[in-house]
Amino acid sequence: MRRVSLVLLFVFALVGAAFAADDVIKIGVFNCLTGQNAFGGQLELEGTQLAHKEIPEVLGKKVELVVVDNKSDKVEAANAVTRLIEHDKVNAVIGTYGSSLAMAGGEVAEKAGIPVIGTSCTNPLVTLGKKFYFRACFIDPFQGAGAATYAFRQLGFKKAATLTDVANDYSVGLSSFFKRAFEKLGGEIVAELKYQSGDQDFTAQLTELISKKPDIVFLPAYFAEGAIVLKQAKELGAEFRFIGADAMDNPEIVTLGGDAVEGFLHTTFAYDPSMKEMNPVAAKFTESWNKVHPDKAPNVNAALGYDCYIMLIDAIQRAGSAEPAKIRDALEQTKDLPTVTGTTTMNETHDAEKEMGIVEIQGGKKVFLGTIKPEM
């Protein structure tokens, strides 16, 4: 009898585990929680976790977040997605900060047929030719053109230069798109200077830029290196303006750059806590974030992490199923969905169509100036 009882207990345990598995929808998150991009990746994860806290169930089932660190490394990014799919059996995935990491993980997800929504991976190659990769962000041709349009149309600058991290796909792509758009508008690119990730001394590049006398320099850097460039430019007496892109949208840039970042401009998504007018989703997100993180201001990375979760839940709800293929089909049909970073519609290349914002550092604080309509 004891042996029979043990067998029955084992059977019941298996049935219970199977039932529990059927009763849970797993969403994987692979992001940069350590390494070079950890600050942005951590903010995105916290945004996703906040959305999950607000919406813990869908279709009457509990949603479980399974988080894996991609360590800001391409190989680790592929390994992280592999683990989420093969070991954790997730229904869908969110991530990641960093286009090169998204591309590495995307290849794994594509072969497995698991849908992914990228957070802030803006390089066009992330979704190119992919059936299962989507993103909550706009793409770099749009962003580069937005920076060029603002510099030429709003600021009236006719001469520009670029300072590019040649070891970073994000930076290289953005500089190319900025140059193309600026020249098409009628502007002149007077210099194209380069550096590599990890460089600490930009004296040579900045000295040459000063000699070329541009009105503005496009700096598509990550915020830590960008802050160093801005500090050294001030020390050298540079008089031109700087404009960057969304990777500079980080609260720490003022801490790192001090008064050298005053007047710095960058493109971003249409969300910032300094916005005078917010849509209802953005207002709710800001209020919820401030309650959970009273010592840390929200930024666009956190907003995009939040938006990705909202988009997935919406897709699962509309699909009436958590089957990966059905989630994919529903994501493809996303249209006019209210999100923190504006109304989101998925286009035919799986890129989010939404507004672009422009931010300036004023008095040591980020100030949202408004939106831009890029001329491409």
C-alpha cells in the first residue's frame, strides 16, 4: 500500500505540474543587467516589471516574467534567448537594449518561432527579414533624419560634423542617416571624425572639429562616453553645439558631465517626465514609477520596457491565445495602441511608428522641447 501511495503521489505531482504549466504564461526578458549597457538595460527591466505588477494576468492566467542577463555581450545574448526558449519554455520574449545584442538573440528566436519585442534596439537590421522580431521603438533612419531636420530647420545650422564610434553598429548607422538627411536638406558635412568604444581621450578628434568650425556636431554615443566627449570639448573651448540620439537619454548624463552638458540636445521617444502634456498611459506610468522608485526619475528606457509588456499583453488578449505563432500574428496587427511613448502602430517591417521627441539639458535638468517630424 505504501508503494502504491507513493506512486499515486508522484502521478498527482506530475499532473499538478502540468496543470500549473498550462495555467501560466511565461514572458522571457533578456537584457543588459551587467556590462557596458547595464544602466539602460536595468531601467528597461524595471519598466517591464512595473507593467507586470499592474497587469499580472491575461486570459485568466498568471503571467510569469523570466529574466536572464545578456551581460552586454553578443554571445551571451544568443545564449540568453536559447535558455529562455529551450529551458524556460517561454511564450514570448522582451529585449533588448543594444541593437547588436538584439540581432544576436533575434537569430535564435527566429529559428525557434518565438516572438520578440525589442525595447530600444533602433538599428534597421534588427527586424530586417524577420517574421518573429518586432520592436517598440522607431528606427535609426527616422531618428538620424530627425536630428538633422531639427539642426537645419529649427536651429538654422548649415554646417555640421559627425563624431562616430566605429566599433558600434548603432553609432555608425545613425551618423550615416544624419549625414544623408542633412545634405539632402541643403546642409554641409564639414568633418566625419571617428573613435572606438572604450576610448577616454578625444582631444585629437575635438581639436580637428574645432578647426573645421561646424555649427553643430552629431554625437550618436552612449551616455557615459558622450559625457566625456562633452567635458573635453568644453575644456578645449569648443563653441559648436552638440546633438545626440536616444542612447544619451539617461539621467546620469548630468551627473557625469556636469555643466559641460548644458545646452546639449538629443532626439528621443515622445516621453519625458518633464513633458507639459502627457497622454493618459504616460501619466499613469509616471505616477506608478514615482511611487515604486521615489529616489529615481523615470526615463524613456523604462517607458519602453513598460510599453513592450503592454504590447505583448494586448497581442495575447486579441489573439485569445498564448501560442507563439498566434501572438506573432496579433503583434503584426497592432494599430493605434496607446502606450507611454505615444500611439503605437506596427508597420510592415515590424517597426513601431510613433512620434519623435527632442530634449535639451537646461539648468542641469532634461527639458522636453516637443516633437519633430523628420524630413527623410
